[in-house]
Amino acid sequence: MFPSEFFLLAGAHLLALASPGPDFLLLVRSALRHGRRHGIGAAAGIALANGMYIALALGGFSLLQQSPALLTAMKWLASIYLAWLGWLFMQSSLKPAPLPAAGHQQAGAPAGFAAGLGAGFLSAALNPKNGVFYLGLFTLMVGAQTGAGRKLAYGLWMFFAVFAWDAALVLAMSQRRVIALLGRGLPMVERGAGLLLMLAAAALALARV
């Protein structure tokens, strides 16, 4: 039976998952614009990047905190990547194309699962706040007396929770009804999402992490 710290940890993690951010915008656009395979690939990439940070936190590494230069480099890389994603979203909104049928890839779109995997991994891995979040989560909410096996179980649960949440979002957004409902308004959604990503890039560039 898991102790109360698991429920505190899981609750904090789920609240973070439910908060819309760059990964959320990427998943929605992947599902709507490129189809289900691309979206599931993006979900897997995001989960893998989160898994990397979870593993670092479980291993007790504080590399990001001990290396200001690495943290700064990651911050700028993330800012550039988010700004580039925002530009892609804006460009796509200016050249609307028919959306793919539910569960299918759009003709002429980047290769499905692999392209989504790379985009999702970069989106989550280049964000240094993910590393700081997991390090803080384990430091503040997991007691020193907690065994390695239980910590591993916590980490595995969070990894699969990230993938399950993101995959569920992709599956929901790639349904025929949702595509039909959002199809006409997608250019406006992409324009708004692109602007938000560019603002997020600027905020991250100016932030102290």
C-alpha cells in the first residue's frame, strides 16, 4: 500500500499535467493538423523527455542547479525552439489546408510517428523548468527514508501518467466530431497558439531559472 506521500506527489503532478503549456499546444496542433500517428508520437516524445528528467531526479543528480552555464544554455535553446514553433504555427495559419480524416496523416505532412516523437521530445527536453520541477517534487515531497524501489515506482507512475494524459488528449482531438468542429477555426487557433508560444519564448528568455 502506498503511503500518503504518493497521493501528494501524484496530486501535484496531475495538477502540473492539467496546466496548458507549450506541450499542450503542440499536441493539439499535431493531432488536428498532422493526424493521430503524429500526435501519439509527440505524446511519446514528451513522455520520454519527462522520463529523462524523472530519472535524473531519482538518481539524486542536481546537474542543472550546479551548472548555471548549462541551465542558461538550455533556457536559450528552449526560447529559440518555442519561437520557431510559434513561427511555424503562424505560417501554417496563413496557408490553411484540408485537415486529415480522423486517425490519418495529412498528405504532404512530415513523417508521422517519428516526426511527432522528435518534436515532442525537443519541446519537453529543452525546457529546463521540467528538470527543476521534478527535482523539487522529489526533494520536497519524498522522504529521505523512502526506499529506492518505491521511488522507482513513483517515477514509473509519473512517466506513464504523462504519456496516458497526452495520448488521451491526442485521441480526443483527432475524433471526427472534434475535427469537424474545429476545422474552420483552426487557422485562428494556430494563430493564437503561435502568438502564445512566441510570448512564452520571450518570457522564458527573460526569466531567471
